[in-house]
Amino acid sequence: MQMAEDDSGQAGCNLGYNQVLRTMSLTALHPWLATDNARVGVYNGVETALHFGDPTVELAALRTGCGLFAMAWRGKINVSGKDRTRWLHNMVTNNVRDLPVNHGNYNFVLNAQGRILGDMYIFNRGESLILDTDATQVEALVNTMKRFIIMDKVELTPMGEDLISLGVCGPKAAAVLAKAGINAAGMAPLEIGNLTFESFPITLIAGPAKKSVWFEIWFDQAKAQDIWSRLTEAGAQPVGVDALETWRVIRGIPHYGKDIRDRDLPQETGQADALNFTKGCYIGQEIVERIRSRGHVHRTFTGFEFPGVVPAMDGGEPDRRAPAEVTSVARVPSPVGEKNIGLGYVRREVMAAESEVDLNGVVARVVELPFEI
């Protein structure tokens, strides 16, 4: 049994760019950290709030109330030029050509062998396309994709540090936004709303269906403290990345660089919302279509429950032929006590034969995602 490295850091950005990211997050978060007593640390290469005192309370807000968090680890790329839609449509796994204005979808960027080089949400903003991805993927994706701009009129521009992203998540998120003066009613998944906050323009994004009730607010840094304060006054609980990571595992959402790597194939990840099988040619499409015609992959993304101890994450190179691989783990409070859960991959023949696997002496039950806890 092989374990993937338990490290949220991502590869692909040089030191100078990472330093810019850290400066950006500190600048944006400073007023909130001063008032909410956050513990600060590094997540995905960016300095941000790990928690605001009690990750258990923060996780409960995400699951039953409304959690509020700064998304300093996310980055944006603006794609402009008259050939942008046709060019990007031929670069990614989903349908960009028919994407309505102010709507988005989830995508992979593949190499010619069908391996995943990165993931992103793509939004059609009318006069440009916005790529939303982990900040640590920005430089690598820009450099990779620029190599395929030949005679096309296309420009890829990382968006500036003045653009702030806040996330609001939980069953009470829409009500809290409304109380704060931000109307999220009736929004479809991955729809964009162009709104105002105290006559100041903001962009509201409804999250994908797999994230349940999730909204993002993009806006200029000048209003950061005002919006954060208004949302907390309306009932949002400040949340750090410790609770967000646990919530992510419960929801069964893979993270690129940790649960999805450049050795993985799209269908292995179980992220069907990233794939369109009627759009025509794109880089890696032949491999994706070959897998579809074959009907299955040898490995599939799944959840694990550990009745006893959690397996150690040894950081070695995973053996794709191993019965199973664990990529993320979390300890979650439940009505019957704490549960140890994880994400990873299991080979189809193992899952078909039994519901338990032996991970170097540690027993794990294979369970469907998302977890029911």
C-alpha cells in the first residue's frame, strides 16, 4: 500500500511569485486578523488564517450555519483577445464555446497522454474569460497554455493582488448574505451576479453543486474590511483553512496537487462535471475518449473510513498497481464520537470483491462520497 504525501503545498510557481502571493494575503487579511484573533499559517503556499480559535465550531458553521473565509489561496487569470473562446475551448476538457455570459464550468487541462496538468473554473464574462484556480497553479498553467498560442489573438494575464475573494458556505449562507445586503436568491450553480455593496461593485458567484451551499464574493481590496465586518455582524462565523480542509474531505472534493496529480487520468478522479464528450478535439481528448469507449478505469476516487488508527502518509511515489492509495485524511466529530476518514483511490477489482482494504496493516472501509456523518 502506498500513501501520497500529506502536504497541501503545490508545485509550479517560482519563489518570486509565491512571495507576491504571501504579501497579497497578509495585506488583505490584516484588518480581519486584528479583530478576530486568527492563528496564521501557510496553506497552499499562501499565508492565511488556519483557524479563529476553535476549528470544531468553525466546521459546525460550515455544515449547519454559515461560515465566512478569505480565499487568498485562489488566483485568477484573465483571458482576452478575439480568438479567446475558440482557443480555450480547444485547450480544456469542458465546453467553453457554448458557455453563456456570466456562467461557468469546471475544467481540466491535460497533456497529450491524458494526464491532468491542472484544474480550474472558467467563467464567461462577455468581453473576456476568467480562469479561477489555486494561486499556486497560476504560473504553471499560464506557462503551459501559452505554448499553444501560435497565430491566435489571445492574451493570458494573471489578475492583480487588489482582487479579494471571500467565501460564504453553509445552509444559512444565502440568508446571511441577504441580511448583509447581498442578494443571492435564485442563483444557479456557477452563475455570476454583478451586484453592489453600498454602491460599490462586487461580483457574486454561486458555487458548483458538489459544494452544496457555497458563494464567493470578488471585489476590490478597498472594501475588504467593510464586507467582512458586515457579514460577521449578519451572523457569519469566521472560518480558517483547518475547518475548510475537513469540510472538503467530508464533501469528497479532491484538491489538485494532493488528491489529483499529473499522473492521474480524468475519469479516475470521478469529476464528471469536468468532462464534455460532444465538444470535439482538445489536448488529451483521444485518451479520454478511449477510456469512455472501454467503459471503465482501473482505479477510482473514493472515500475511506478508518475504524482504528489512520494510516501514515509516507510521502513516497504511489504505486498505481497497489490495491488502494490514501491522499487526504481528516478527523471529524460525529454523534457517536470522532471518526477518521480519508480520500483516495481504490482499484476496481478490489472494490468489487470486498468493502474493506488492508493498508499496510491498517483496515479501511471503502465508502461512497460524500460522507454521511
